[in-house]
Amino acid sequence: MSVPSIKLRDGNVIPQLGFGVFKVDPEATAELVAEALRVGYRHIDTAAIYGNEEGVGRAIAQSGIPREELFITTKLWNDRQTDAAAALDESLQKLGLDYVDLYLIHWPTPEKDTYVEAWKSLIELKKAGKTKSIGVSNFELEHLEKLETHTEETPVVNQVELHPYLQRWRDLDAFRAHGVEIEAWGPLGQGKSDILEAPELADAAAAHGVSPAQVLIRWHLQNGVIVFPKSANKGRIAENFDVFGFELSEAEMAAITDLDRGEEGRGGPHPNEFN
């Protein structure tokens, strides 16, 4: 199966489907990432705060896959925004890599008001070759505009909570107007909601002979979103990758989009309230 790619505004290319390791047990990470790589994933999304970068690194080292065929993302945690260079060096050591493909500011933490300083550091880290691309996570439009006011470089991606219960397309389209691609975290609801039991997903799943999770991943892909579902189950890791043999109809896409609950559907903290 061929995973589609998206060309970022800096010219680099990112696989649209990847494997996420949020809340994956550090002791199990190497085995699960190895399975994901065996299945065909080449895009792995981790973060310093997850505590499992070393496991990701072991799986990469043991895979035998050429480094240039992989796309590895990690993130700068909130308490390191004034120390980004050292933080990335620590992440690279744990990952066993000379560079990552994408480095993100994990949260804006607006009360600290250090994300502009952090962004300036990321720009320098990119120039130094420590990361090929730089972006942000959980940023609101006001945070992006502040970066653009104080620097000459715009993030290539913004990783946000996104699923049918929380869609925010007006906000996301505003980011896209700035040349920022959208990545979805919690694309399957993270088990915090009943989204996978929605009749609209069940109907589409039955029509295509797939699972509701596969339908949901497909909905993200057809919306042009970069998505990396997480699973600690090897069968579901393979299932979540098997999403290129069918296509949702316009009616099926619309039915899922109609599930939006706005802010009531948010499962994680609001970026303006997480410091």
C-alpha cells in the first residue's frame, strides 16, 4: 500500500498517515513501533514528554530501514521552551538520530509567554540541520500570528485535537491560508468518547467491509489531514494502516462531518488554558 504524502511549505514531504506513540508504555514502545514499521508505516510521531523516545530509537535502529525513508517527529515540552537546543539534543540522543524530520513546540503555554523565544530557537535548530522542518502543536490562530509578527518563518504544521466531535474547520482553514498543514491528534477520540460507536461510522463501515476506526482514519485522510492513530494492539496497528482500498462517498463524509459538537466535543484541554 502506498501512503500519500503532503508537500510542506518548506519543500519537505511528510507521509499523510503515521503511527503515534502517545501513552504507549515505554517498555512496549520498541516492539510496537517495530511492528508498525513492519506493516509499512514510515512516519512515527513521539514527544519528549511521552518518555518513550528511546523505544522509538531502538525500533528504528533494529529495523534496517534507511534513515531517509523514515519521517520522525518529536516535540519540545513546555518547561524547556527557553532551553530548546539542549532539549532537542537530549531527544536526538534518546532517539539515536542525528536529526529529526519535524520538531514541534508542544503547547503554546500562553501564560509563560515563551513560545516566541522557543520558535526563534527552532529556526536556528533547523538552520543547524538538527531538524528538517519545524512546526507547532495546539496553537490557536492568535499564537501563530504572534510568531509571524516576531519572526520571518511560519510553522509548516499545527498538530491539534481533531476528530468528528471537535472539528473547527473555520479555524483550521485559517491556518491553511497561512500555509500551515493540519495534523490530527486524538483522531479516533482517544477512548474518551463514543465516537467509534456512532451509527454514521457503523453504516459506512458496513458498506465498505471495514471497521469504524478505518472509516474514521479515511475521513481524516480525505479531508487532507495528516493523521497518526495510536494502538497498542498489533492487529489494530495493521488494520489502521489498511485504509487505501476504499473511499468514502460524499454522503458518508458529510454524515460524519455532521457529528461535530464544537467545544463540547473537546476531550483535551483548551490551548489557552493549558500552562
